[in-house]
Amino acid sequence: MKKELAAKYPNVKVVATAYGLDKPEESTTETQGLIQKYPTIKAIVAPTSVGIVAAAKYVSGSASKGKVFVTGLGLPNDMKTYIKDGSGAQASLWDVENFGYVSVQIANSIVNKKQSVKVGAKIASGKGDKGLKTRTVTKGAVGNEVILGPATVFTAANVDQFNF
């Protein structure tokens, strides 16, 4: 992953990887430790919904508010306060309503229309899809798969539109 990050984002320096073990207290302690050890840190990227809330909560109540950008995977309802309070936080996750719709449309297309599920096949996801409209079948770890789409990024401008 470090090689991929370096190739795609050559100006980003990863200073540390911390593990909060998906526990609020440990995630908070790790956030505090990162900020103390790296006082000029610009961002914290948390890959779990527990870690992002702990990091955002800590940053929001500290002198780092507005200086350290917190992002990662998180639920909009859990992150709303920190996204809107000027902490510089945002969260990303799938739009469960849209992905549910797309999943049903694709399954229906495969079952009823004899849709191809061979690698490279395009599957229409239906007019109600708020995202990509078509998906491509790819080779997965245990068979062919359809990636439902990019994550939704929750920001101060849109976080109130989601309730989960």
C-alpha cells in the first residue's frame, strides 16, 4: 500500500501508522499520540468508523482543530457534529440506499434477462441509480464481482441529506 500511495501521491508523506483496534479509548490515545509526536501533522486517515469518530472528537476538542484534517470511513450521523463544527473533518462510506437499489437491479437483470456475468460485461443498474448507471464485471478474489461504486463523501455541504 505504501508503494501505491507514493506513486499516486508523491507529495504526501506518511509519518506513521497507528492502530486503535476499533476501540474508542485506544483510538483516542493513538490520535493524541500522533499529534504530540508529529505536531505539524496535516491529516489523519482512519479506516474504521470507530477510529474516525475518536480522531475527530479528539481533534475537535484540541488546539489542532482546524489544523489537522480528519477523514476516513464513517457514518454520517456519527460524524455530523465534527464535519459541521469546523474541525475540518469529512467521512466517506457507501450510500446504503443507492447500493441496495443497485444490488437489486443488478440481481434482477442477471436472473431475468440472462445478463452476462463474464469479466468485462457491462450491467445496467437502472434509472434510479444515483451513481454510475452501469457497472463492469471484474475478476474477484473468489469469482466474478460487480463493484457497486465509489464511496459517498460526507461534507458540511451534504451531511444533512443522509440519515444513517
